[in-house]
Amino acid sequence: MNQTIALVIAYLLGSLPFALLAGRLNGVDLRTAGSGNLGATNVFRVLGRSWGIAVMVLDIAKGAVAVLIAEALVPSPWPLAAGALAILGHVFPVWTGFTGGKGVATGAGALIGLTPAAAGVMVAIWVVLVLVTRYVSVASIVAALAAAPLAWAFGAPWSYVAFVAVAALFVIWKHRENIRRLGTGTENRIRLGRSSAPGQT
């Protein structure tokens, strides 16, 4: 019974559409603004830095909380399943017709709950790459590629490393259009000022 409770909570937490709520508070439907993606990057582009950071923190938090609740209720490997469902909830939220974000922030939150040290390094890599390249997609893809090796380097169990690897591949797959645009030189950079113009994410 606890397993079911933990998994339902994880999916529902992951599916909380903070990007959509931020848009509505500003009179914007982010499903039809910018890239149409319900993730923190599109919030950053359309609503500006403050809203983008707030949504990113909340998206990270829901992944971490989902795993921590599962760890309090059930033994391993159920927290891994909770992390997976939190990510799937973010990407396919029931509240928005199963159209959500790309799972980067929520995936980072799940990693924080599972292996905090590896997650800290991964987040640092992401931040540095965003600042240097101004491509959120590049930062997200590289951070995803680094996630499983980092989990292994910090001594996570093999089941955790395998989960992180699968989650990273899923996140990269969600960025396939970004990869195509990077290849053609049409991927938009993010502006790091107070606000950003709508664009692809």
C-alpha cells in the first residue's frame, strides 16, 4: 500500500504545472507563447529571469520531495520509481493534457534526493555552461550525459546509476529538436538580462 501511495504522490507532485501557473499569473498561456514548452526555460524567455528562476526552483523541489517522501515510506528500489514518475509527471502532466516540460529540472531534483553530491556537481556544470554558451539546451544535454558517471563516481549503488542513465537518455531524447537546431545553427541563445524575448527552448 505504501508503494502505491509513494508512486501516486510522486506523479502528482511531478505533474504540478508551475510554468503554466506562472504564466496565468502574468496573463500569458505559455502553451501558446515562446516555444510552447511548459518548462522553466520558456518561463525565463517569456516572463523574465525572476519568474524563470522561481519556476526552476519549484520544478527541482518537486523532484526532490517526491524521492524523499518515497524514501520515508518504502525501501529501495521504490524511491527510484518515484523519481521516474516525478519526471514523467512533469513531462506528461495530467492537468494539461499530458503536455509539459522536458524533465531537466525535475530530473535534477530527483537526483538531489537520490545522490546529493553528484547532483550538486551536475547543477554546477549546468550553470557554468549556461553562463558560458547561453544555450540552455547544450547545458542540459551535457549535464544529462554527466549525470550517470557522476552518480557512479560518488559511490551510488548500481541500481541508482542505471536509473540516472535511463533518465538522462530520456531527457536527451526530449531535446532531439534542440539538437537538430544546434546542428543547423538555428538554436536560440537565452538572454541573461532581466527579461528575454520569446523563442525556442
